[in-house]
Amino acid sequence: MQQVIVMLILAGAIIYAAWWGYERIRKSDDPCEGCTGCQLKEMKDKAKECEKRKKSCCCTKK
């Protein structure tokens, strides 16, 4: 019974590590990945939001 539990824990750890690696590779082209935030990231997020809404009012400079 202990071996089954250990095998399940190990399988879960391996699956998690593979998923984590996949996410890192998939998001490797994003220079702001993992960043807590700065002006550049805020501007990038705002631009993404504008693209989603397709409104010119939020993207215009004042």
C-alpha cells in the first residue's frame, strides 16, 4: 500500500514538472513572463486589452 502511495506521489510530481516545463517553453517568447510588473508590462497589458475590445477610445493618446 505504501508503494502505491509513493508511486502516485512520484507520478504527480513528474506530471507537474512536465506541465511546468511545457508552460515555460510555450511562454518563452514573452519577455514579461514571471515579472511582477513595470510600466512596460502595464502598457503591454493595456494594448492587449485594447485589441480584445477593438475600440479606439482606450488606445488613443492624450
